[in-house]
Amino acid sequence: MSRFDEYATKYSCIHMRRENGILEMRFHTDNGPLRWGLGPHGELPDAFTDVARDRDNRVVILTGTGDEWSGVRATPGQSAISAGLTANAFDRVHWEGRALLMNLLNIEVPVISAINGPAWRHGEIPLLSDIVLASDTAAFQDSAHFPNGLVPGDGMHIVMPLLLGLNRGRYFLLTGQTLSAQEAKDLGLVAEVLPRDKVLARAWEHAEALTQKPTLLLRYTRLMFTEYLKRRMQDLLGYGLAMEGLALMEQIEPSKQKD
């Protein structure tokens, strides 16, 4: 089991506070909006494991910092290839990519997301929450994958078709479509749209109401909700990440490829 005082300050990209069993995880980079990279990619799987193993957590709130949930927004044509890419380097991405979402889903208490602004990268993380709230400045785009030369195989290929429907989900991923907060609400991705300065407080309202329920009611309802999602991840997440890695090989200069 984990103890809050052992992991609360352990992660450089997550600020944590807990009150009356409600754990708030605020993602950030240098106390500004989260900038996605190998740092968060490596820290979040371990952080979700610590949170899941702490039985004193009764509700979890995920939120961001400042005016964005996550960035930076990738632009079409921006190189996504590292000249030093090797099989061992991508093995880290493959391992962490599988652990990231599975460990999030292994949290056995209700999870609420308070999406404070645009989610340009890894929008599937907040969208996998049980209650999804968004500020009126929020937006959703998978900017870092297909428009940027990458197979969207790290979970977006599962979550977006599941939430949007198969045809809308594929359109979203292939075209680099941006959905506003209101469009996301109309399509069922988020439950409430609020002013940015109200969204986190609303998440705490929901969390406080949930903590009035018995502990096992909270835990077992979450378990029931996540079982289907975990099965889909188990079937398709590792496969999608493998396809992402194989497609990258085509884009490395032939002289740098090794048999």
C-alpha cells in the first residue's frame, strides 16, 4: 500500500493535495501548463500506481495548470522523429504508454477531471474520467499523432472512436479536427461546460458529494465502470503502440536503419 506523505511531492510534473479523502492531482511544467514529453510520460504511470495503492483516497480529481490542460500544440509537418530513435528507445515509449492508461484505470475510486483549457496532447487522459468537466476555453485535438506523422496508437485509437462513435472518431484522428468545449459537450465527451475559474470548484463539489457515499459503493462502482475499458486497452493498446513504432521506422533515413 502507498501512503500520501510518501508520494505527494515525489513527482516533478504533479502537484498533489488531499482533503477529507479527496485527492487533487494538478499537472504542470514548472508550475505552468503541462508540456508533454518523456518526463510526464514516465512519471504519470508511477503516480497513478501510487494513487491507486493508497486506500485513503476516496475520490481523485485531475486538473491542469494555467490556461491549457496539456501542450504544446504540434503543427502539421513538424518533425516527430528523433534521429537517435532505436528499438530500445521505443521500448520505453511502448512500456510507459501501456502503463499510463492501464494504471489510470486501476485507480479504484471515482475520478473527476476538471479540464482547465485546451488538451492538445493526450486528451484521452481526462476523457477517461468518470465525471468530465470542461472550462469554456477547453478544446480537444490529437495534434501530435496523425497530422504530425505518427500513428495514433497510444490510446487515442481506442478512446476517441469509443466516445465519439467509430466514424466520428476516425475522422477526428485522421483530419486533426479540433473540438471546442461546447462541441465536446454536444457529442457527449464532457458532461458540463463552465467558466474557467469555476471548473475546479465544481469538481470539488462533485467530489464532496461522492465522499458522502460508503467507501465500498464508491470503489466497486468504479471497478464496474472501468472493467470494459481495461479489456479494450488490454486487447488494443499494446498493438496500437507497436504499429506506431513500426511506422516510425519508415521515416528514419535509410542510412540510419539497421537490420
